[in-house]
Amino acid sequence: MAQISTPAPASVVGSFTREAFDAHLARVAHLPPWWLERQRAAYARFAATPMPPRTNEGWRFSNLSTLTLEGFNLPAPVRFDQLAHRELGVTGAGHLVFANNRLVASQPLDASTADAGIIFDTLQNALLKHGDLVKAHLLAQPSKLGSDKFAALHEAFLEDGAFIYVPKGVTATLPVGVFHYASGPGAAVFPHTLVIAEENSKVTVADFFRSDSQPSTLNPQLGERQFAVGGNDLYAGHGAQATYLAMQDWSRETLSFQFNATVARRDAKVLSLNLHAGARQARHESFSQLSAPGAHSEMLALTVAHGAQEFDQRTLQIHQAPNTSSNLLYKNALLDQAKTIFSGLIVVDPDAQKTDAYQSNRNLMLSDEAEANSLPGLEIQANDVRCTHGATSARIDREQEFYLESRGIRAAQAQELLVFGFFEEVLGRIEHQELHDRLTEIIREKFKT
């Protein structure tokens, strides 16, 4: 059994001490030895890695002074009936509900879907029943965008999550829903969702991230201070079609990290859409690997940033084979003193001829005090490609506002309508109406706070 050497200073591990890690290991001691060994190695990396320095280009424009690992705890269990926000999944589809890193409720797939061989279960059960599948795909892609320390923390303390497996040639007719809650002051949660879509299969997965906490005594709109470090692995085999929708609405005092890794094989089509609405400071890293000819990746995101929120978005599109394509569109609406950071890179390997890659970050500035930083980039090593990238920041057209206000629409409502018009290019990509409505509802709530 591997041992951790000299412990790192408290400032490097914060609340996530060796004692806290040992307590975590005791809770998951029934899991396979190979996984526990990976968690021990991950904790060693976490403890040995310093916090990001200001000189790190991967953290350019980020507010490092507010990053902390102090004051958090591995929260006690909570029952489903104790949650204030008891979400329901998509009508008729299966769902899993996790709170404080544990499963608290579930609805199984309907009999016909389950009979087709689709597996919809917890990660813990998958580790015990389908170890080879999990071993091949869980956290298979190393962190590449700067957050090595936090990615290692996630792997070390990962307790449970969702596992979705769709066998060859099978279509999941309804989306499956996964809900992750953080409950209680200082709660630290490590949500994860693993999706494996085999050859010529089709699946849609909706992931919800939400705080279930009491209002802050200083500001009822902010909620309790919490900590979330989540991840998602999405594998699309040859000819598979996978859609992944994530809706992040943590409390306005939460520090959040999220790591998304996608691998698309030959002729696979993957659409990943992330809605960012909650958290005080949120960093989202999205990596898409197009590893076989004909693979296509659609990377979409919407952000509603207000108050003093900071959203830090880092992306990487890697084209490793010929005739692959990717399309990235990130749209941010910024109010008050909010801040967004977008840093994206398209990498085209020497053998990836006929690559078609697009990257765009568009910012709608709704306040003179808001700040949007954009750093799109290209790294091309092939000579027969089409790659474009760009970024824009602009205010709402005053004539459009005046047109709406002159027809009796109040200024705040006019602003909301124009933001939805700005977002519709992305929202319109959601084929399932119920999920489209759910995202719309979350965005609309942000304009009421």
C-alpha cells in the first residue's frame, strides 16, 4: 500500500488534510483496490502541487487572491426529503439525485430502455460491477488547462457520481437526468458523471448542479459558502451521437471548478452545452479530443454574470485525425461588476489535414463596470485546414432598448428580452423542449435576483 510522504503545509491542502483523506478512504474502502490506489496517488499529487502562481499563463486575468482551500468540510449525509429544492427529472426518464456526495434518490429507466442494455447507475456500483469500462474511461484524460491541483483534489475525494453506458446500436429515446446538490455551510462536493456511448448509439444526458442551503445572514441573495470540484467524462464511439447539457446554479458564495473531457471517435457527433449561472467564482475547463476521421464536436456555453461574480472559461479543441470538425460558441451576458475570462485554443496535429475548426466568444456588456477578457488562439501544424477564431464585446443597442420601452416594456424586462435574443442562437440547439424550457427558467431566475 502506497504511503504519502512528508505532509504539505496546511496552506497548500487547506481543509483537505491527510486526516480528511483517510476518513474519505474509510468510507470507500469497499471499492476496488486499483481505484483506491489511484485516489492515493491523486492525493499525493494534490498535496505536492502548489497553488497557482500569478506568473502562470493558464490563470491570466484570474483573481488568485480569492482562491482558498480553507474553511470547507466533507459534509454529513442529508436525506432527499431534507432538500429544499427537490428537482424532478425529465418526464418519463430515469434520474439520479446526489446530495453531499451520496445518492439520495433515483428513478430507474423504463423497462424497455433497460432491456436494450443501457446501464444507468452510480459510479460506486459501476466500479464494482463494470470495473473494466470504468477503468478505461474514468478520468482518462489528464488535466491540460492549468488546474492540475484541483483536478487531483477531485480525483482524490471523488466518492460517487453517475454512470451512463449505452451499448452498440442502441438509442436512448429520452434524456436521463443527474442532479448534484451541496447542502450546508462549508460543504465540499465532488460531483462526477461518466458517459460512454458505444458505436452507433445515441444518448442525451442532463446534469444539474445546485446548492441547497440557507440564505446568507448578510445578504439573502448569496446563500451559504460552499466548495464544488466536479468532472465529466464523455466518450463517443464510432458513429455515436451524444448530447450533454450541464446547468450550474451553485450559491452565489460558492467556489466552483468543473472539468469536462470529451473524446470523439470516427464519425461521432458530440454536443456539449454548459449554462453558468451560480457561484461567486467559477472556473470551467473543457477539453475536446477528436481522435478519428469524421469526428465532430460542438462546444457551447451560456453565462449570466452579475453582482461581483467571476467566470473563468478555458477550452482546448485538439484535432488529431483528418477530416474532423469542431465548433465552439461561448456567449456571456455581464451585469453589474461581473467579470468573465475566456481563453481558448485550437490545436491541429500534423496528420489532421482537412480540419474545419471554429471558435467564437461573444460578450454582451450590460454595465459599464463589467469586465470581459477574451484570449482565443490557434496552434496549427497541418497545411490544409480551415480554422477561424474571434471574440467580440458590445453593449445592447440603445435603439433596441428604446423600441421596447416605448411600447410599455419596463427597462429591466427589455434587457431580459434582448439577452434571450442574444442567447437564442445557443438555446435553439437544444432539441428536447423540456430541457430547453428548464435552461430558460434558470436564466430567467437570474434576472430576478
